[in-house]
Amino acid sequence: MLTIKNLHASVEGTPILKGINLEIKPGEVHAVMGPNGSGKSTLAQVLVGHEAFEVTEGEILFDGQNLLELEVEERALAGLFLAFQYPVEIPGVSNLQFLRTALNTLRKHHGQDELDAPSFMKLAKEKAKQVDLSPDFLKRGVNEGFSGGEKKRNEIMQMLMMEPRLGILDETDSGLDIDALKTIANGVNTLRADNRSFLVVTHYQRLLNHIVPDVVHVLANGQIIKTGDKQLAMELEEHGYGWLGINEAEAAG
Amino acid sequence: MAESNKPEDFVKHEYEAGFVTDIESDTFEPGLNEDVIKRLSQIKGEPEWMLEWRLEAYRQFQEMTEPNWQKVNFEPVDLQSISYYSAPKKDSDKPQSLDEVDPELLRTYEKLGIPLHEQKALAGVAGAGTPAESEAESTGGGGAYSNVAVDAVFDSVSVVTTFKEKLAEAGVIFCSISEALQEHPELVKQYLGSVVPRGDNYFASLNSAVFSDGSFVYVPKGVKCPMELSTYFRINAENTGQFERTLIIADEGASVSYLEGCTAPQRDENQLHAAVVELVALDDAEIKYSTVQNWYPGDENGNGGIFNFVTKRGMARGKNSKISWTQVETGSAVTWKYPSCVLKGDNSVGEFYSVALTNNYQQADTGTKMIHLGKNTRSTIIAKGISAGHSDQSYRGLVKFQPTAEGARNFTQCDSLLIGDKCGAHTFPYIENKNSSATVEHEATTSKVSDEQMLFCRQRGIDPEQAVSMIVNGFCKEVFKELPMEFAVEAGKLLEVSLEGSVG
Ligand SMILES: Nc1ncnc2c1ncn2[C@@H]1O[C@H](COP(=O)(O)OP(=O)(O)OP(=O)(O)O)[C@@H](O)[C@H]1O
Ligand SMILES: [Mg+2]
């Protein structure tokens, strides 16, 4: 589904990603761990097309398409979804209006009819409930005044609505209480399917107890330095990154 | 990746109302003098006192000089080079029914989406179509103007006013001011200039001398006007100025909601629009005045466009009366106007809700004045400015508490949104407080449409133009919700059009 080959990316001339290779097959869940500043969010942002990052080398194929040729919105419509580490606020634009625009754009892209207002409302309420957000949040401005945890739930709710081919979660678990962590993991798990994959960026093994990964990668200094199964996450939890010979101070490069 | 994906690249102005109607007109030779004023008054068959009033205004005007304290830059207007009267030619004196109105004129208004056929208006045929997404509620059919009476002003004259009979049943007078001078001279005489005196300011004095037409509304005691009233101003002729005069009176316990819309053809020269609007609310009366201003703003390089120099003032004269201004300004090359409220009656209320969008080389210096005279008077100011391109915008607001304004209160909120980094936004709040029991609260913010917001929207599949438009609409929400429903939808669409453009 997703193939990343020798990906190099830099921001304002500073290299951040330094040769990433990664292959995600349909139905798989991959976890990416690694010290602060190692390039995890950068990887996620490059995948969705953030323009601050320049790809200097390498390629990304998504369902056989050259992802780097596509605009941000084209990638989204092709089925890429990023739950942001820091979701932005869009004051005055209600969650409902935002979601409805997004969903109907997607439906139109797939040649489906737009959802009428009542069906949309029903769907939105159902998905909000799945992440334990009260329907009141649908009327509020996008992330406007939401708490950290509420923002994260809102991201997952959007993912549940959009049903992407590849869901990228950037530290969605950070800032969540224990119950919320489970709720969100359950939400993600209901989406798991043979033709849908996930790339889950996290610092904590805890999340991976709930969203069980097929593959775990460790990213350090812009490169994947180790790949394993879920066992790897547990060992990291126990021993820390020093165990892999990473000097955390240098890792950020 | 495309070279340019900054928010400002998705903002481009396409002016849809820029066409010219090919129609024969009676137009005065350019130039301004007493004879021009006499001729104007004569053509309109005005009473003698009206001519005297105009001439006195002209005398005062001649003593004045053009103001230059605003934060705008433009070549001074040569008042001798413009014509002060232009009206479509017609055989009969004044059209009595729609059948007698030139079909070319009817087509003009149809093209602009303004229905002059009452039946069609009721059926919503000529309306503005389906509203943009308003939450998830279903939108339903019906035109924007289904319950609105329209006074259509074309250059210097009112062409037609709809639903007059229906309004007359309720006792509401809604007609052109020329007609009011014929039919209800005592009302006009009593109130004209009572809010904006002849010598008020340069352009108001000019208007007092040469105003050609405009709307007149009188809502009698205790009557709630059964329809929205609206005037649609269209400048068509070249080298003419438009000087309309609007006078709205709500008698004791009456209420009315009024909307003004305006467009002009796309031309390389600047044209002057200097209107005066006076509102009078007596005891317990309420006037809501909304403007959707879409004059031609000039082209991408700042050529042409309307100079919009307007004096609008409402007098909340009676106790518990209320004056509310809501404006959405997207047009004009240069705008300066400060719809104001004089809160004279005890417990009277003044409101000002404004959205101003400037793009390309547009300049706007706009805001309001709230003059508190009565006890426990309250005013609210919510001003939203959006600047894009090379445009420059200033909010200028005066809140004044006179010694008599015991317990008066004001709340002011000014928010600026910048799109790109070549535009400017400025805020000039003035507060004069002569009563220690009065309170004033002021909030101001400046924000940008950020790259992060754009990325967020686009990551959800929303195209960049739609994303900008959505963010801007969200920013304006508090003001849009003050507009009559039908017009809120139209205003939203207008912003969308004003922000329309393609990548690169
Ligand atoms: N826009 C930017 N401008 C300059 N430097 C940046 C920018 N974005 C990221 N970086 C730098 O790139 C490096 C990688 O950042 P990234 O956000 O990808 O780390 P991360 O692995 O997600 O860290 P964390 O675990 O703290 O979220 C950091 O050193 C960061 O400061
Ligand atoms: Mg990160």
C-alpha cells in the first residue's frame, strides 16, 4: 500500500529525514517510536504533503501512485489521513460544517451523492459517540477551546468519518487519560480491515497494548535504526533508547 | 509540489456585477453650481422649501474643504468633472407599473438577482438560489428575496418600488424620497437633516445640495413592518456621481428591518458615491439597517472603482429605542464611512456589526461612533476586518459618554484577519468619557489565515479556495448572524466570490 524508498527531507536546508525505507502492506499496523526530535512528525507531515518540508531524495508510492506529485488535498482524497499531533483551531467554523464539507468532497471524489443533512447528522452523532464526545462538540468551532484530549478525540472522530485507506496517528495518545486512551484505541480498532493500514507514531508502549502493531520501527536521527514486532516496543519500554546505543542528546541531530 | 500554495494565492477578486446596461439617459452636463441644483429640483418638481434647503446646504458646502484625516490615499475628486443627474429616458412622467419600466432595466435587475416582479419574488424565482452550508440544517428552496420589498435606484432615480400596496395596508410608507416629497412633504420636512444636518461634513453637505433620489420609510406607531425593506442602488452611467439620500423613521413602538445593496459597472475611472442615511427611532422603536456593499472595487492593479464616502447616522431619540447597523463591505476602491448611533433616549441601544473585506489595492477606513447621551444607554461594536492582497484597512471608532449618560455601557471588539503579508490592518479606537459611572470594554485581536490551518483543511480533502473561504466565513460568523437570514446567505456567497481565484 505504502512504499517509502530512501526518503530524504529537509526544512530550510537542514536535513531531517536521512534515508527512510518503509513498506506498509494492506491491513497492517506499523508503529513508529523514537526520541524527541528524531523526525517522526516530519515523516508524517512529508507523507501528507506539508510544504515546509522539501523532499531532496527518494520516492513514496501510495497504491502504486507517486505520492510526491500530488497536492495535499489530492493525497487526502486518495485515502491518506493524518491525525495531527497539534490540531489547529478554526474559529467560527463549526465542526459540523467542516466535517460535512470534507466528507461531501470525498464522496463527490468517489462519484457518490452528497449526504443530505439528516443522514449526515446521524452519522456525525454516531461517530462522536464512538469517541465519547458529546454532540455539543459538533456545533462548536473546529477545535475552538477544546482541551488537549478533546482535540485528539476530534481527530479520531474525523478519521472515523473519512474512513481512510491509510490512517497516520501522530502521538494521538499523548495527553489522553487512561479511559480516553482505550476509547480511542477502540475507535481505531473498529476501522481495522484487510484493505486499511495504519502508521502509529507514539512514545508509549501502553497504546500498543490496545492497538496491537504488526511491525514496530525505531526512528533516530532521521533514519530507521531498528525494526521488529510488538516485542520491540516492550523492550524499549523496559530499557529505554540507550539500549539501542542511541545517545538521546545527539539523536535530535 | 505547486510553487505557490500560500493562503493569499487563493484570494482573487472577480466582480460579477461589472456589466453596463445600454440605455438612453438624460444626463446633466458635468459641473456643479446653483443652476444645476435649481434644475435638479425643478425636474423633480420639488416644493420651494426643498430648493431653499438645498441651496443653503450648497452655501455651507462651499465654505468647507475636503477632509483628509482618514488613512486612505487617493487623488482628490474633481467635483466639476462629474455629472449630478442621470436618469434613464422615458416617455411618461414616471412608470406607474412594471409594464411601463424599460425592459432593459428589468433585465439589469434580473441579472443582478434582484426581483422587481412581485409574483416572482414571492415564488422565490429570481432569488439567489441555494444558500451555502448553514450548519447541517437543510437549506430548502426559496429565493433570498421572497419576503422583501425592493426600491430600485438606477443612477439618479428610483425606477420602481415593489409591494407598495401590501405595505400600505399596514400603514407603512415605502417609496423613493422624490415621491415622498410629493406625497408626504410634511414628514420629509420634519425629519430631513434632523440627524445629519446640512453642514455636518463635506460630503454630507454636498449630498444635501445635490441628492437625487433614495428611499423613504415611515413606519407608524405600534406597527411592526410586515416585510423586509430593501433598496438596491445601481450606478450605470459614466462620469456621474451617485448621491442618494435615505430617511427612515420608526414611530413609537414601531419596528423595521431594512437592507441596502449596491453594485456598479467595471470602469477604469473612479466614480463618486456620497450618500447620506438618516434613521430616527422614537420611543420603544427599533430600526435594523443592514448593508451589503459590493460597489466595483477597481481592478487587480488598483485602477478604477467607486469612492464610497458615506454619512450614516441613526438617532435613538426615544426611550428604549434601538438602532442596529450591520454592514458587509466587500466593494469600493476607497471607503470611508462610520455608521453611527446617537443614543439620546434613556435605555436606548446602539449596535454596530461590521465585516469589511479589502483585496488588491482597496482601501477602507471604516468604523462607527456611539454617542451616549441618555441614561443607561448601551452600545455594542463588533468589527471584523479582512485584508488581502495589497489592501489597507483601518477601524476607527469613537465611543463618547456625555455627562448625562448615567450608567451607560459600551462593549467593543475589533478583530483583524490578514491574508498574506502585503496587506495592512490598523485600529484607532477613541474613547471620550465624561461620566464616571459609564463603563467601556475594549477587545482587539489580529490573526492570520495560517499555513497550519490551510494544511489542516487540505489534509481533509478540502481545496484551498474553499478552505480560505471557510476560514474567512468562520471569522465573520458573529456578524453574519446579525443579518436577516436571507442576506446572511448572500453575504457569505459574496465573500466567497470576492475570495475566488485559482491556484497560482
Ligand atoms: N518547521 C521547522 N523548522 C525548523 N525545524 C524543524 C521544523 N519542523 C521540524 N523541525 C526540526 O526537525 C526535527 C524533527 O522534528 P519532528 O517534529 O519530526 O520530531 P519528532 O520525532 O516528531 O519529535 P517529538 O517526539 O518531540 O514529537 C527537530 O529537530 C525539529 O526541531
Ligand atoms: Mg512529533
